[in-house]
Amino acid sequence: KLLPLFLIFFFFTVVFTFMAVTPTTVAILRCVPDKQRSFALGVQSVFLRLLGTIPGPILFGVAIDNSCTLWDIGECKTKGACWIYDNERMAYLLMGISAACKIITIIFVVMAVCLYKPP
């Protein structure tokens, strides 16, 4: 019933996420002194890569594992692959993680705007 509303919300979330990359780079270039610009862009690049490659898959993997209702148990009593997922729980967990990351990002951007003092 709510799928069209979700798709509209998700579309705007994705569009605004990708629209923020260029203004962030321009803001860094304007705020950082000339001699430190390449360093600042390098730090931004490393930070974005670490943020997108290390904690993201771990968090989403934990969410997917937590939504499993029936695991394949091996001969040695070890967990194998998941056979049945609780789709509703998985949807809530994945959207919750995404929303929490967005809210944290918005908080940091607002703090940066409020605390920035031009040179």
C-alpha cells in the first residue's frame, strides 16, 4: 500500500545524497587555505572511502543476519546460510540504518555551518 510513497521518498533521498558531493568539495576548497587544499581533498577522499567501504557492509550484514528466522545448522552445530528471512524486519533494519546515517550527516553539516568562522 505504501510502496509508491516509499519509492518517492527513496528517490529524493538518493538524488539529494548525490547532489551534496559537489557542494561539499567546493566548501572544502573555499574554507581551507591554498597550501592545504590538496591535503584536505585527500583526507575527504580517504574518509569517504573508509566510511563507504568498512562500516557500511558490516552494519548492513549485521542487519541482514538479524532478520534471519531459519538458519542452516551444520553437522558441527555451526551456522550456515540463512534459509528464511523476515522481510519486514529486514526492511525496517535497513531503512533504520540508512536514516540514522542521514540524520548523523545532517547534524554534522549543521554543526559545520554554525561553527564555521571565515578567515
